[in-house]
Amino acid sequence: MLLLAEFEFNLGGSAGIIYESLLPELEEDYQRTKAELILKDDLIILNVEADDIVSMRAALNGWLRLIRTSCEMSSIASNAQDANYSGYYA
């Protein structure tokens, strides 16, 4: 049984940098799952195919965690950059 999942993340101006940070993960080769990332304006689209529910759960857990972490790091970097421009140094 082939399972398909698609998620769209509207990430505003951070979409490009987050997309670039996730691309190396696509180089991994998995036997029971396949993932695709698409950058479309401010959207990142994640498509995941899996052979079974266990593989889908594992793949989605991994991808959603990676995307969340990338978003958090992008936000921290942006806030730090804004602080440095305003003359505040942490």
C-alpha cells in the first residue's frame, strides 16, 4: 500500500533560507520512503511517499522536526541580526 502526505508551510521571507537548509536531507536514501521539497514563493511544500504506516510516521516525525528546528534557528538568527543592527550585543 502506498501512502502519500503533502504539507504546505507558509514561511514568509524565511522560506528560501529554510528550504536551502533542508535540501541536504534529500540526499539521504531510504528504502521505504521518498520525500520531495518544493519552494514556491513563500511556501515550502513537503511531499512524502511511504510503503507503510510505520515508515510514514517515522518520515513525518523526522521531516516535521527538521522543519520546526530550521524555523526556530532562522528566527533566532534573524533576532540576533536585528539586535546587532540596533546596537545591542548579547
